Amino acid sequence: MPEFGVDPAPAPRSIEDLLGPSLLAAMDGLEITSRKVLAGKLHGERRSRRRGFSIDFADHRPYVAGDDLRYVDWNVYARLDALFLKLYLDEEDLSVLLVLDATPSMNWGDPSKWTFARRIAMTIGSIALASRHRLSVATIDGGGVQHLRDLRGRGRTAEFGRWLLDREIGPAAGDVLEQGIRTLAPTRRGRGVAVVLSDFLAASDPLPSLQLLGGGGDDLHCLQILSPQELDPGSAGLVGDLRLEDSEDGSTREVTVTPALLAAYRTKLDTQVRQVRDAARRCGGVHLAVSSDSDIEELLLGQLRREGLIQ
């Protein structure tokens, strides 16, 4: 008999498993947007799609096949024997950061929260790369942070997908998400969008970690991923005398699941979701609680578009 809340489906092994044909078609022509950067445009700060019109130098980035050679910094090439492009204020890349919670609680649910998080990350990241934005992605667990930085261009999509497929659930150790975000925050370059994919089921207050991402120039989007079994355990068949195991630390507890216990659980879950939502809003961010059985195409074209992440 399969374990309660454990996805019997095999883990995705290919990019096609993460992005089906229908989802690929829905993604065509979409772009990642940042309301904070748009506000900067309205005040004349930056971001025009024109190339080479500004005289205000901002930064360098590595050359990617297909870039215009007119903007190569040949002085840098002479020093480093590597091609870098000059970026100006009106053409500086939008920086997109995806943060995935890879602690054991994410490896639960039917469908799996971890599989769902990677599918969402693959979708958003592919749109960012197709729009030639600068993409970074990180997974966080008790063993630390794994980080793939500064991808740019559609040609890096396969590399990004393979990296996501290779990531595995790691151990839990204390307030993993906050520790990981504290490691990531100083590495941020430029302004743009930060997306956190997590169940946010840690007992600690999420506000300090979210402030590190949403307190600066980034639009913050928190996608709180919960399984159908977590959202409504009674309807999912969690009843009677049971031995429950904590997915984070492996501890067990024998309980009798009654209607009163389920009602108390729903109240506590509602409080926890509200705490994450309030923390995101205090950082000027957006919070979405989504089920791991949600249709990603509908999520992409519906809620994520309405909340300003996609256009």
C-alpha cells in the first residue's frame, strides 16, 4: 500500500518532463516584469529596449553568442582575453533570482511539492532566458546553498534545466531558509525579481529572511506550495488512529485524527499562511498559496499575470 501523501509518480528526468508541449506553447511571447524597475523607468532611471543610446556606463556582462559585437569592451578583452559587453543604464539587464526550498518537507505530497516547485522554476526561468534577462537560481537545504548564477539567453535553457533536474532534497537544520537567503542576498546584482518557492512550514517568522530580498530593488514573489493532503487532510483520507512522521526530523507521534483535531489543524494552517502573506506584503511583495496539483498553465496565465510577474 502506498504511503499517505507520497507521490507514486517517478521524479522528472528530462526538461520535457518539466515543460510539456502545452506549457511551452503557453509560454511563447511572455516576459518577466518588475514593477519597481518599471517605476524607475517612469522616473527616467533606466530600462529601455533601445541599445547603445545611453552614454551612462553601468556594468559589464560576459559575451553570449549572438550579442552585438559593437558593444564588446575591447580594452577588457586585451587585459583578460575574454569577451565582455558594456551595459548602459538604459539597457541594464533585469535580474531574476529563483530560490527553491530543498528541505525534506518539500519532498512530500501527491503530487510532490518538490516536483511542482521545479516545474514552476523551469517555467519562470525559461521565460526570463528567452527575454535575455540575467537569471540566477539557488536551492537551499541544511547543507547550505547551491547556486547557478548569471545565465543569459535562450541558449542557456538546457543548462538551466539540467541543473534543476540534478538537484535533490537535502537535510533540514534549523531555520534553513533564512540562513540560505542571508547567504544569497549579498550576491544580488542589479534590480529585478526574486521568486521564493517554498512551503514555508518552518516554525520561525519568515519576515527577516524575506526582508533581505524584498527590502531592496527587487520585486518579491513568494509562492507557498502546499500539497492537497496538507490543505485538506480529512478529504485526502487522513482519519482514525495513525502514527505520523515529521518529514523534517523523522520524529514520530501517535494521534487519533478526529473532526475536532482537523478543525484545529486548519485553524493553525490558516494562521501560518496568513503569517507568510503578511510578511511578504510588509516587504512590498506578493504572496500566493498554491496547491501542488495546480495546473501550471492556468497559474502562469492567471494568478502570476495578475500579480505582475508575467506579461
